[in-house]
Amino acid sequence: MHLKADHLIKALEGKTVVSDLSFEARAGYILGILGPDGAGKTTILRILVDIFRPDSGAVFYEDQPMNRKIRNAIGYLPEERGLYGEYSVNRNLVYFARLKNLSRKKAQVEAVRLMDRFNIIEQMDMPVALLSEEDRQKVQIMCAIIHNPDLLILDEPFAAMHPNNQTLVRKLVQHFKDEGKTIILATRALNEAETVCDEVLLIDQGRAVLQDNLKKIKEKFRESLIYVEAAEELQSLQDIFGVKRMIQDEHSARLFIDNQVATQKILDIIIRSVNVNKIEVHRPNLNDIFLEVLHNGHQKGKA
Amino acid sequence: MRRFWVIAGWEFKRYLRSRSFLLSTFISPIIFAGLIFIPAMYYENSQTSQDQVIGCVEFDTTSYCQLISERLTGNIDLRDSNAPRILLEPIVPDTTAQLRDDFRNLLVAQHRLDSLDEAYNKVKERRKYHFQRSDSPTKTQLLSKSYEEMISTRELRDLAEIEYSRLQSKVDTMVEKAVLGKADSLLQVKRISGYLRIDPGTFQQGVVEFHSEQPINFLRLQPLEQVLQGILVEERMRGEGITVNKIQELLQPIMIQELLLEGSQKHEFKFMVTYLAPVIAILFLFVGIFTSSGFLFRSIVDEKSERVVESLLSSASSFQLVGGKIFGLGLLGLFQVLIWMSMAGLLILINLIPVKDIILLTFENAGLFLLYFLLGYLLFAAIYAGTASVSVNRHDAFQLGQMVRILSLFPLALAILVLLSPNSMLVRFLSFVPFLSPTFMLLRTPLGQPPLLDYYISIGVMLVFIILAVLFAGKIYRAASLIYRKRPSLKSILEYIHFS
């Protein structure tokens, strides 16, 4: 299912949470909506699943606005997850399937199929409250996908997840992708997202700061990066020959290096110049890119 | 629409098997039956085992105690024969040796006084005889002699009279002391609940002393008061020269039998069934409304606390969710009311409920009960849904729920106004206040038979309020049910509602 969000704006309690945001999610691709806490990720997802209505702008699903058929084709795993603890796994699954318009019979069949697939069939009549945390998370994931959605929306799918379930989510997302479904996941765990997403929408304070195919982004930010931690002032490192840009915190700095210059040479200079606590060289990851983009944005803002 | 039914069915089944539903459905009637039968049993019991024994002490009068006792016994036949009885027990003093001696001395003194009186009278007669025989030569001598004898006898008689009065006063004092002492001791050992003190001044002044250790229910003393009043009136009438037969005719007691007009038929008014039946019906109405709307409140609070609500909202609209819940739990409430009606029907069939006496028990009123139940439920369900949505957790929800529960007590607290005057302007006006309407109209129906217009107005006003309340509750639910960490301010709720 192709999704298009067009100039979304949403304010909550007098504060603009989503600011003129437009993006697309394509079938067979995984779109990661990434950003720190409070960036507006959950609000965006709630608009996509029609829990919130945007103050302005619109969302189109296969060029149509939200309707009953589309709602039934969406699977949503919210960040705040919960189930009816006093009821059995089976009853929870059937109820959520019925809410997605499955007939009673079909809901029961799908529930059994999923419980078998997720290896939880033996606990089908056990109250959810008595399950282990790992199994409870499994049931929550199952509730989101029991109706085999065309559009799967996951909010912080790796947060507070059991390690086994993190792997399960990765496999599941890959499986849905392979089936040509559309997946949108929102997370603050940029490194996790980097391993899963095909396309990325980096947001900060409700505004898109970077939006592209992950490969293209990586290509764009392909220069080497030296990360330095020291107990002293690092401002002088910016003047080292071969350092293109530097993002500095209180006791650390990220130095983007001209690939034409030998990295080893720069490292030697750094070590001689400051009393280094930690130093590492790597290709910039999404976290580094996000920080650089934010930094550049602030610089432009100041200018 | 399918989701609406799925949600309604889920909520219905979810609470149908819950302990609280079963308890409120089957325990409430037992509690209400207790409310009826315990006072009735107490009343019944008090009629047999709580007959009151009251003492009667009489000074210087005779047979009043006896008369009062006879009248009390006679009146029982006139009134309800099962009514609690008052048994009057005349109290006589125990005779002590001292009292016996004083009595003996008093009798001797009385005998002596009688003898001297007789002697004195004889002397007087003799003197009269001597005086009338004017021709006797010894007339003067005889008169002179008898004069001395008369003076001497009179002096002796006067002295005997003084002695007799002294002894009489002494005995009276001793008897009074002995009688009152005995009455007080009977009171202390609970043989009697109290005693009456009757003396010549009693009926002149119209005041009868009643001595008791503890205050006695004045209603219990009413028959006694009536009898005393009757005797007093009789005494006064007799003083006016009215004959006994005329007095009895004039004092013929009357009983008031109240008949209530209902349509073209009249029914005998019985306080207990006329007032108690609608009050019990109102209690059932309340349990019905607050069981179902309480479930709705719990359902929303649980889903919010358990963080299920976001998943639900991604599958169904807030109106489907709230509407489905209200509908499903309304059906549950209706089911509960139908169970109660079936139970009532069963009790009528086996003649445990006197259906002829309770004018409330008609098919029309059953329909009216269902209608006002539904309206009341919908109104409180909407209020509860909105309240539950803004709560942050179960503790917070409990506090907010308490406020609604206090609001719900108003109809019960104000119900006394309907009982006192079912068709007054104030009661009519209050009947149109939505959250008072179900209680007031259902109470007024058997007590005041309100005009049809009052039904239309109360139902109309309620419907308008319900529509507004449900719409508002749906919007609040949508706006506030996803705010978990702090209770949303009114401003933020209004803002959400405005944009949603």
C-alpha cells in the first residue's frame, strides 16, 4: 500500500508537534521515522492510523483518504502496549482480529495459525497476565498482524522488547517487506533502524531534517569520522589539515575527515595535541549523520 | 457498523459473567427483600412479644385503673387485632407489719369515731324528744343534763375525729409511699414499662403523670392517651348532666379508610405498599443504572490503565468504541432489569407479592420503568465515559468516580420531596432536571399520577441532554484517553475536542 502524507501540521496543548511534514512510504520498503524523544514520531504515527486528525494537511492511502477498508488493512503496534490481562491469549487475539473485520471463524483460524507460528499454542487458554513478559510481547505483536495487514506501523518496536522478540520483529518486518507490504517504523534507536530501514525520515521538533533512501544518505555522508573524547578543550582540532567539519560537545568531538588525507596522520596530530581519553575512527552512522544534520541546521539558523 | 456490534458483544459478554454483575443481580433483590421484610418482621414480632405492661396507681379515687384497663381491652377489638397491646396492671401495696398496725389503729379510731358520732346523734335525738315534750315537769332538768352530755360527747367525737384524721393521713402517706415504692421497684425490674398515677386532680386538671425509666415511643402510648381522653371527656360530660347512653353514642370511635382514585377505579390506600413499593422500584432503578454505567466506567479505566486503548483506537473510531460499550452494557443492564422483572413475576405467581395492593405493578409502569432506566443509564453512562477518559490511573479514576457517585445520590436524597408532595411546583420543576427525571417521574407515577405532559417534557429534555452528553463523551474519550501521565486540563480537552 502506497502512503502519502501531505503537509501535515499538528499542534497539541498549544505546541506544534508536527510541522509541515510531507513524506511517502512505498510498498515493499521499510520507512523509518527517526528522531529523539519528543520529536513528534508517535504523533505522526497516530495521524497515520487516524487516531489523531491533523490540524491541516492530509494522508492518502493508495490516493484515497482513510476509510473503513483502509483501516482494516493497517496493523499498528503502539509504543504504549497492552492487552486484556484477565483474558486468554486466544480471546485477546480473536477480539483484535474481529475489530479488524475478520469473521468469527476466520479470526479463530488466524489466531490458531499465529499462535502456532509464534510457538505459543500451548498457552492459548492461559490468561495473558500469567504469561512471561517475552510471551506477552509476542501476543502484542500477533494482535497487530493477525489480519495480515498491507500497511504495518510500528512505534518503537525494539524499545523494552525482549532480545528474542527484537529478532522476531526484525524477521517479521523483513517478511512483510518480502511480501510487498509497506512498513513504517518509528524509533529513537537510530542504530537499530540503520539495520532495518530502506528509507529514512529524520525528524526533530516535528520538522523533517533529512529524508531519503538510506543508501543515498550513506553515500552522501561517506567521509570518515573520528570521534574524540578528552577532558580538555577540543576547539583547536578543527584547524588540523584534512578536518572538513567538526561537531563539538563539552568533552567530545566528531571530526569529519577529507578522504584524500591520510587518517593515520590526523590521528597522530590529535593524540599529540590533546590528552585523549578515547578515540575511534568509523564511517558515520545514522546517529552521527543526525547530529551533523542538526548541527548544520543550527549553523544555518544562526547565519 | 460491524465493529460496533463486535465491541458491544465483547462488553456484554465480558461483564455478564463477572462476579459483580451476578452479585448485583441476585443479591440486590435479597437486600431489598430484607429492607421490606426485616421491618415487617420486627413489626409483626413487636405485636406479639412486645405487648406493654403499664402499671396504674390510684389515690383517693376508685376504679379508674379498672376502667382504663377495660377500655384498652375493648379498643383492641375495634382496631387491628394484631396491634401491640397495652396491659394495665393496678398496683396495690405490699402489707407490712407497721402498715397493718396503723390500719388496725385507723379502724379502731374509725370505729370509735363512728360510735361517738352515733352517741352524739343519740344525745341530740334525746334532747329533741325532751324539748318537744313541753308539758314534762323535769323538762328543764332533762335538757340541762342532756346538754352537758351532748357537749361532752361532741368533744370526745371531735377529739376522735382529729385522731382519726391523723391516723388516716399517716396511713395515706404510708400507703402512697408503699404503692409508689412498689411501682418504682416493678419499673426497675422491668416488670412494667411505666405507670400511671391517678388522683382526684387528674381529671380536673387534665394531666396524668406517666412514670418511666426510659422515654417510651409516644406512638405506643397513643391508645392509652385516647382511652384517658375518652374517660376525661366522659367525666366532664357527666358533670354537664349528659346521660351515659348519650355519652357512649357521642364517643363512638371512627376509622379513616383512604381510597385513591386511579382512572375510573378506586384503591384502598395503604401506607406501606403505596410508599415502599415505589421506593423499592427506585432502588432497583439505581442499582440497574449504576451497575451498567459502573461497568462502562471500569471498562474505560481498565483499557486506559492497561494501555489497550491505543490499539483499539487504531481499529475502531472513538464513537464506535464508546457507542459499542454504551450499547453493550446498556443491553446488559436491560437484561438485569428483565431478570428482576421475571423474578417479580414469579413471586406474583406464587402469591408472595400482593399485586392487587401495589398499584405500581402494572404493565404500563413496567414499560415506564424500562424507558426511564434506559434514559437514566444513557445519561450516566455518558457522564461516566467522559469522566473515565480523563483519569490518569485507577486511583485517579476512583476519585473522579466518587464525584459522579455523589451527584447520583441527589435524586435519592431529594426523593423525600416527591413523597411529601408529588405534584408540587418544585417537584414538577425538578422532574425535568435530566439526572433527577427517572427517579422523580417513577416516584410520582404511583403517588401523584402526573399529567402526560410531564412525561413528554422530562423524556424530551433527557433525550436532548443524552445526545449532547454522548457526543461530548465521545470527543473527550478521543481527546483524553491517550493522555496517560497527567490529568488533561480542561483547556487542553477543549482544544482536542475543537480539532478532533
